Amino acid sequence: MSTNVLCPPKIFKSNQIIHCDEAALRRLPIQHPVNLKKDQWVMIYAQRNESQAQQVYETMKMASRQLGIQIEEPHWIWLENEND
């Protein structure tokens, strides 16, 4: 899996460029929140990182409450070794 970090958006208005910083974006409401219901998403982790995977899940649950998103228990998949 590969990821990219995108640059903050810029708004072009009346010959101006308005820069949106991270703090401003955090204050905006989520327009279309996606609820993660039971058996609709997976958490994949290396077996040796089971406690870290659980910590990520718990952190997601706490953050989701503040954002108005429902997160239920994922389908857990553990890999026996990192190369799987």
C-alpha cells in the first residue's frame, strides 16, 4: 500500500489566493462522515503488533465520537510474519 500527503488546498477568489492551514481545516465540519459498521472494515496487523493495533482502534473510536462518526468492531486480520 502506498500513500501520499496532499498539499493544503488553496481557494482562488477575486484575484486572491486564500491558503487554508491545518488549524482552519480542523475547525470545519465533516461534510459526509462515513460510519464504519461491524464487518464492513478490516484492521490488518502483524501478530507481534497486536497491542498497537488495538491502541489504534481505541484511538479511532475516541476521535470518531468527537467527529460524529460511528466505528464498530472491525474484522481483525493478523499476519504471522511481516512479509505476508
